Amino acid sequence: MPSPATPPKDRAMRPAARTLVLLGGGHSHVAVIRAFAINPPAGTTIIVIGRDAKTPYSGMLPGLIAGHYTNAEAHIDIAVLCRFAGIRFIHDEATGLDLACQRVLCRTGAPVPYDCLSIDIGASPALRASGIGIKPIAPFLAHWEALCARALATPERLHIGVVGAGAGGVELVLALQFRLEGLLRAAGRPHDAPRFSLFGQAATILPGFAEPARRRLERILHRRSIGVFTGQPIGTAADGVLQRADGMRFALDDVIWATGGAPAPWLARSGLAQTGLALDPKGFIAVHDTLQSTSHPAVFAAGDIASVIGRPSPKSGVYAVRQGKPLAANLRRALSGQALVPFQPQRHALALIGTGDRRAIAVKGSWSAEGRWVWLWKDQIDRRFMSRYTNLPDHARADHPR
Ligand SMILES: Cc1cc2nc3c(=O)[nH]c(=O)nc-3n(C[C@H](O)[C@H](O)[C@H](O)COP(=O)(O)OP(=O)(O)OC[C@H]3O[C@@H](n4cnc5c(N)ncnc54)[C@H](O)[C@@H]3O)c2cc1C
């Protein structure tokens, strides 16, 4: 492997250069790790850098919040998966890219050199002065447990706001409400269950979804007495007071941000200060339909952090999962000097939106359906997906590398 000081200019992908760094253990990368465990690319050292040793599976996240799944059921253990694959896992957080010298800069450890880099680090709601973002998940889950304890401890009825009325925000508010109502009912205080309000900037909830699906969820939110305030952006948020752009104010005991994800700020810094990683206008990594960076042939990206130029996909776990297979195939091709192959994402993916109460809504294009059977279907799909990453041989669970 060339040293980090090797002149950068002609160090783009060469067949002889073989350190592949997978940055982030997102939905696309777990598929790559699994594919390379079964059939490793010849002569390649693979390193995974992950901020979290256990990565949440998005499909089960609302079920985890609602109390239907345990942490272990809803998380993929990246460290164990890497051990299974014979891949080195570095538990660290990337804080920058040195694109000129082809190195990933980390918060605690030494820079990690690469010959080929793939980035799947997701996106998080932009931080605001008040409240907490749904991502990163680990601090959110700790906050959620504390909020449950607070709702039980206080004699008052809390008012909780969720900002972001896309599929994630709607699913989240329904899951939060289900869990807290259950806890207070069990404590003999059903009338003290918190109030919930959902805020969205677009004119309706679920912008981008067909009318029938939207109406189904509007009915459910109404039936469950969740206040819906759409059509205005949030202007300011401080000390528990949300103020919309039209001046309407809401005093809230807790605010959870489930707005569309923003890219990590260091990505823009890496781009500008170094050799200019191409980003789309929102700051996501611009890639071709091969998932290769439009500016740096040695860099690939997938999942929420990637923006396929000319073929944008919704930022969702389903699309991130779908990119795993073509990403693995193109990384393999890039490492062996072969031409990359474009992939065509599905135009309409099936969305299964849980309503917290072990029921769900299925949406595909203009078709939709709802009921307990949809939840059972979703649960089966999610558990089957997770079993690919959890049913690993015993040696992967042993506390030493293979
Ligand atoms: C409440 C809610 C419910 C949702 N429900 C669904 C659903 O039912 N179906 C669906 O398809 N989508 C759902 N989504 C959307 C889904 O969560 C995301 O689209 C999906 O997680 C994106 O996957 P990803 O691989 O891009 O990144 P992520 O899943 O976010 O994974 C990113 C990984 O990178 C790691 N990482 C991040 N930064 C760094 C760093 N600097 N250095 C090293 N590692 C890093 C993280 O630890 C994590 O392991 C939901 C979202 C929310 C908020």
C-alpha cells in the first residue's frame, strides 16, 4: 500500500492499489461487508470506520421507540459483522477527508489511508437551539428513555412537539405516543398521557406521497388527537418555545427534530479546503449512477449522504439498502480496474409506515392499504432482513479477530 505521503495526483484507482476503506456502517455498507465476507475482493485490505459499533436498522426504529423491539433486535452489530468478514473495524468518528493524500481524518485515532474510499454515513437533522434530533440514534434513545421517566415522574401532562411531517416524523410521533400512553396507563394515570403536536413546513403531511395514503394517515393522527400544524417553517426554537415563520408560538416540554437530514458539516469543509469533493447544492456527495464521486474516481458514496446526479432518489433506508448490491459490485470492479456499471433505482419503492400500535400502512405509488396484517407483513420483512446480519457463525461472536 502506498504511504500517505505518496504524491496524490495519479493515485486514483489503480489495480495494484488495494486498501478499501468503508466509512460508516450504514445500510449500504452492511450489504457490502456481507458480500465481501462471502466473496472477498482479491488482494484487498478492507477497513471499516464507524462512529457506532451498533448501527440501527431504520425499518425497526419506530418499533424500537414504541417498545416492540429490543435494542439488540433493531441494531446491526458492525463489529461482529466485520469479525465475521475478517475485516478490521475501527471504532472512531471521521471528522474530515484529506482528499489530496487520500486519508480519512478521525476524531481520536491516526488518519486512515485509502486507495479506494466508500462513504455511507447517513444524514442527521440540522441541529437547533432547542430539542434533540432523531439522529444520531444513540443519544436520541438515551434522551427518549429519560423523557419516558420524566413523563412518569411529573404530575403534569407534558406537551411534546415533533418537527418534520414526512414519513419519518409521522411514524415517529405515532410511536412516541403509543409508548408513553402505555406507560402512563400501566401507572394508573391514563389521563396524564402527554399531548403531541406535529409540525411540517409543506402544506400537508407526507409531501410526495399520493393523496389516499396521506388521507389515511391524517385520519389516524386526528383519531389519536395529535395536533398537526403544517404549511409554515419553524422560525425560531429556543427554551422550549417554537415560533413558526407566521409568528404562531408553541410552548413545549420537549422538541424532537425529524426534519430531512443534512450532511455532516465537515464534509463541506473537506470539499472546500482540500481538493474539492463535488457536492450537490444541499451539500450531499455528488455521485454518478455508478455511485462513484463525480470529482474523485477513488471515492464512492451511497445511502442518504449520496446524491445521484440526474437520478435523485428519496432519502430512505429502502433506497440505501438497494444501493448495497451495486455498490459492492462496483467497488469490486474499481479495485480490479474494470469498467463500472450504472444501476437503475426503482421508481416506486414499497413504503410500510408503522402507526405505533402494531398496525401499519402500506404505500406504493397511488396504492395503499392498512391494518394489523400490514404490520405483521412489515415485521416479517424486517426480521428477515435483520437475520442476514445477526445469524452469523459463532466465531464471529468470539472476542478475537478471525
Ligand atoms: C423515525 C424515522 C423512521 C424511519 N423509518 C424508515 C423506514 O421505515 N423505512 C425506510 O426506508 N427509511 C426510514 N427512515 C429513513 C432512514 O432512517 C434513513 O434513510 C437511512 O437510515 C439511511 O441509511 P444510510 O445508510 O444512509 O445511513 P444510516 O443508517 O444513518 O447509517 C449511517 C452510519 O454511519 C455512521 N456514521 C455517521 N457519521 C459517521 C462518521 N462521521 N464517522 C464514522 N461513522 C459515521 C453511523 O454510526 C451509522 O452507522 C426513517 C427515519 C426516521 C428518522
